[in-house]
Amino acid sequence: DKFQLTSTNFGEGKTIPTFHAYTGVPGAQNISPALKWANPPAETKSFALVCIDRHPIAANWLHWLVVNIPYPVNSISEGASRTNKMPAGSIELRNSFGSLGWGGPQPPKGSGVHQYEFLLYCLNVEKLDLPSDAGSAAFSKAIEGKVLASARLEGTYER
């Protein structure tokens, strides 16, 4: 079976509920979504997760970057970001808002529908050694040649 990523909070291509949005959005609580994955390759030693806003105006705004999620973990519970509910050993890096962990959607008003791409990578190494403010470019470089498989989930948000 194919490696896949799902959420109980929103379906593929569907709207991310407002309580996951960033603090600047009315009704938002900046709660990280629940994620679950299945069928990683047997050689997987760790997972890495990235969430990026793919809307042109967002310029690849980084909403979540988590590395060193140990195999055989297969989920992150809702609201786990910045708490001890994150998988043991995993490390949350800085998002584009400048804080560690999940930074929910907060697209500029009137900029249309934004696509939030969650990408989960199966890696053939147990740990990536990245500074907390690594960013997506350094992350992409760090996983080069280490990716066994990846799964994608897209959620949308509009204000």
C-alpha cells in the first residue's frame, strides 16, 4: 500500500477549521491539527513534517516544521504542538511567524483561498541536526538523499 497522510480535522483539499488558525484570525486558537499516517517503507528510521502555504502571496510561508519523529510513531494528536504530547524525541523548529511549533493559517483578508500543504517524509536516518531557525530551504537540503517516501495532505483556508 501507498504511504499516506490524513487528518481527522479536515479532508484532502477541504477547509481547515478556524480553531486551527493563527491568533490574528477571529475565533482562532492556533491549535495544531491531528495527523495520522500509514504504510511507511520498512526501512524508515524517522519522519519529518513540514506545512507550507503554497499561495503565491505567501511566498512559501512555513507553518510547521517537525523533525526526528521516531519510527514507528504514526500520528500526532490534535493540539500536541508546543506540549509534551508531541512524539518523544521529535523537535519542532521555528515557523515563519518566528515561534516554535504550529503557526496556523492567517492569510491576508481578500487574498483568496490559500493551499496549506502538509508533507510528511520517511527518512533513512534517525536524526536531522538542524538549528531551530533552519527554515524550509535548510530543511530541504538536510533531507536530500535521505527520503524513502513522502505523503501529502492539502487543506485550504480563506478570510
